[in-house]
Amino acid sequence: MLEKLKRSVEDSPVVNMGDYHYFIHPLTDGLPEVRPELVDEVIDVIMKKADLDCDYILTAQSMGFPLATCLSMRTGIPYKFIRKREYGLDDEVSVSQSTGYSEGDMFINFVEEGDRVFFIDDVLSTGGTLGAIVKALQNIGVELTDVMVIFEKVGKREKLEEELGIKIKSLLKLKMDGENIDIVGEI
């Protein structure tokens, strides 16, 4: 399972962003190119492993966009995006997020108490983005049917799950050692 995804990780270059090692991958950066057969494989597995009994799919800007869109096209479930742009709409919720290489605000719109949501994102690395978003959704009163990421960098998920009181699924678990990427687990 996930043979295309595993091979694509093996081909991923790693760049240094200060003390943070960042891998460049089609599903996390849109580079070098996003192959349809890779996306098909990933969406097939998500559809088998995720709880998609939800009102809509939700993701964060920006690399969750193609995942949510493709999943929506396959399932017929609508999707919504959490954006890095403030609109100033009624009930807009601002989320401060900090990652290993950046920080800023994200904005949640058209998400209401009682909504049943499947959340998908590309990477769980430091937990800064996912943790901030889940806390904001919990404060709104959203029911998370499932939370899934494509890649999990080993070392943050367990603490984040405990802190947030949720389960986080990942397709591949990666261990980064400098410029080396090791696949240490899969869903």
C-alpha cells in the first residue's frame, strides 16, 4: 500500500531553513510536479481509512487545498478552506499559528457550532498549525469526525493528541535526520 507515495518521498530533496529541515514534495509544495496517479493513490487510501461521515471537508491554506478538492470530487462531500487572508466577515475566527519556519494568522469563516467536519492537511511537523486550528474548531463547537495528515514527522503527534483530546491519523510517518528522510510507519 502507498507504494507511489513512498517512492515519491525517497525522491524528495531536503532544504535547510535555519535549524529546520524541510522536505520538498509534490503533495506539500506542488514541486517538482504533482502526478495524478500519486494523488489517486492517496485519495483511495483516505477514503478507506477516514471517517467521512461529515457535513464537509475542511483544510488549511495552502497545500491542503488540492487534497480537499480531490477528496470532494470523489465523495461528493463539499469542502471549505481556512485561509491566510482576513475577510472581516461576521463570526470570522482568527487563528495564530507558528511552524518550524514561519508564523502568522489564519482565518476561519462559515464554520459553525454543531458542524461535523473531516479535517485534512498535508504535514504534521511541529504541530503549530494543526494544534491552533483544532483548538479554534473546538472553541467554536465543531465535531471533528476525523483528523488526517498525509505526512507525520515523528515526535509531535502523541503530545498533540493528548493536549487536544483527539486522534490524528497519518498516511506515512517520517523521521528526519538532517537531510535524510526515513519512512518509519504507515497507516
